[in-house]
Amino acid sequence: MSRKSKQSVIVIGGGISGLATAWWLHKASVDVVVLERDRVPGGTMRTVRENGWLIETGPNSALETTPLFQTLFDDLGLRDEVLYANESSNNRYILREGELHALPMSPGAFFRSRLWSIGGKLRLLKEPFVRRAEREETVAEFVERRLGREFLDYAINPFVAGVYAGNPEELSVRAAFPKLYRLEEKYGGLIRGQIKGRKERRERAEQSKDRARMFSFKQGMQTLPAALHRALAGRVKTSMEVRQISFTDDARVPHFEVRGRNKKTAFKLMADAVVTAIPTGGTAALLSRFGKPLSDSLSRIPYPPVAEVYLGFRSEDIGRKLDGFGFLVPARENRKILGTIWSSALFPGRAPQGFEALTTFVGGSRQPELVEYDDEQLIQLVTQELGQIMGVRDTPCIARVTKWQHAIPQYILGHLDIMEELEYLERRHPGLFISGNFRGGISVGDCVMRSERVARQVLEHLKNPERRITTTEGAGL
């Protein structure tokens, strides 16, 4: 199996990053093919329907942080399929001393909240006068320095667990939360920067994540990758295990050769550009011939394991009103869950009439050993935790466990050094583009925005094959 084309691109990986990149290239009339290892594209974005229950085994929703989503909805004919979350989804809860407290959404609510002590609230008044850092900091160091320990423990710690399944004592603030870091760098403080930064976001037509609308689809999140798969019309090849990328300077043939296996059959494809959009383990293996030190660095980016435990209960067996997105659990609470999404409260059609669906996460960097529990143990553990926290009575009427042994890349200290190495590799090998959610953000919105940037860079390369990408134009940064 071989392929030669003067203006052709191979995208390795059929998750949302790879599919969206291929779509932007296809719209620009580029000859593009996507090689996906699994039988079904979409990466972690999978939806299961069973007897009236809708179970997301990956992302449960996305935030509309970029107008590119609207472009995709129109391109793919999905506008009538989009569901925006109920208004109550703006309510978020944090567990403190066994009680769920609403996360305040206004200054007045903040000062009335019992989530923080009076001393913890007053500590925020010092924030505008805190000096900038002089070295790379973890999220924990940054937040404690600027906002105090209590805010770290009962706001940022659970938030990091909910987003990254990570530990703020390990993540780099500059890499994991670059917008937060830039508020200090550009404006000298978070409060001052939050106020002044709103104008810039409006000019970029972007929404901050705390104000962006949450959405899904009537048939679940897998709707998006499935629609991209259909729209690419035969350009997505599944069960394609890529094993090698080679580069040649021979001007008579396309610069890249991709080899692998399709079940038992070997294949060889050639193209003028290659985009990798797979996790770091696979990326490291493919890039090892381009530079072993970089390959080794990529291999060390941690992906903690996470278990998702989906439980369904009769509405009457839940001891509180589901009036929000769900709740997060700070590490200081010494619980065995990271948090729970009240799935059926967010979007219609997630549970049969008279029932509620709850999606709980276990493990992560905080307690990775819990993912080793068998399914029945995890179901029992989560049911017990929800009974104590939410007053859930009786046993679940449906239970499903999904385990991700390598769930979410952790942007730990030194992460940006590895990203600079990737940029250098791309400059040395024009036409090689490295993407994925370990670069430039892990959310669905981050992946979509990065896919469009990478596609533009590929198009520029196809017009000027010998032009090196500069550092400021590096994919995903």
C-alpha cells in the first residue's frame, strides 16, 4: 500500500485533535488522510446508550471557549444536535468538613460563603501587593504565594483534581494554567489582570472558561468525532498501527514516509507533511529516530490512571436536589473520590424519567492505587462515598466502570522545556508537526483551537516547504 502526492498530508491519530486538524486541511482542498490505530475514531470521546441511560466514557461536556465550535457545528450540520447545559450548571460545589458549599460566583456571594474562613477571605486583600515570582513555580506555590493556603486547599486543589486529575504541588503553573500565569506577568496581579484582561478576550472573540457556555449533543459527545469522521468521507483509515516515520531530503519525492501495519498487512504511505496527534507514549516511539533525548523526555510526561464510575439511582433515593454541575473534593477532606458530575441535571436525555445519573472520578495523581480496585469494589466505594456526601440511599440500578490507565497528561515542572525541544525538532524537519493534548491545553476547546493553528501552519509549509517555523509560531504554543 503506497501513496505519492505533491500536496499530501498524513495525520497520525484519530482523536479530536487529529480529526479536527484533518477537517481544516480538507476544507482547504488539501489531500489528507488520517491513520487511527483503533477500529473507531474519536479517542477518549465515547458515548454508550443503554435502556434510556446515556453514558459518557470520556469527556462529559465541553466549554464553548472559541467561535471555531460554531464553525464546526455549521460545517458538520450539527447545529440542531447541540445542547447547552441547564442554567443551574453554573452552580459548583466544594466539599468542606463533610458539607457541600456552593462555589461563590460574585464578590457578595464570596464574602457570605462559609467555604472559607474570615481570615482566608481577608488574605485575598493582599493579592494586588504580592511581587512577581523569580523562578518557575508549581500551581501550589503560585496560588499560596498570591492567595494564601486556604484558597489553595479549598478552591485550587479540588479544581486541579477536577481538570487534570492532578496534584497542584506537581503541576507547573506556567504550563498548566498559562492564562493565570500571564495575569501576573503582564498585569502584576490576578485581580488587576482579570479586570483588564476581559477587553483582550473580547477582541480575540474568546470566552474565559468561567464564562463560556457548556455544551454537549443530544446523542452525547461522540457526536462530534463521528460527524468529523463522516465528513472526511473515506479519508480516515482505522486499524492502522503506525510504527515508523522517515524523512528524506530527496526533492523528487514527498519528504515523509510512514510505515506500519493494518491488521496483518504492512503499509507504506508518503506525504509532504506529517502531523502526529497521539499521546506522548506513541509520539515518543515515532520520534525516537529523530532524537532519542527528546523521545525520552516525552516518555517521562506522567499520565495518572483514572476510573470513571457511572451510577444511576431513582430520583427519590438521592437525598439532595441536583441543582448544579456537581461537586469537587479537596485532598484535605481525605475522601476516596475526586468529585462527581450530576450528569442528568446538566442535559436532558441522560437518564430515564424518574432516575438520576451520577458520574464520579477516582484515582488520578492523588490516589492512583484505587484504580487497581476491581469494578465491584469501585462501585461499592463510590456508592458509600455518595451516601455520606449526598445522602444517596439504596444501591444503584445501573453501574458502569471505565478505567483509563493513562488518562490526562500532567504539565509538571519542566514541561515547557520539553515543548521547546519539540519546536526545535519541528524547525529542523520542516513538514513535521507535533500535536496532541500534551501541548497547549487538555480541554476539548484547547484541542480544537490548536488543530486550527496546526492546520494553518501545515498550509504555510505546503506553500513554502523550506521555510522553518519560528519559535513563536510553534504548534500549540
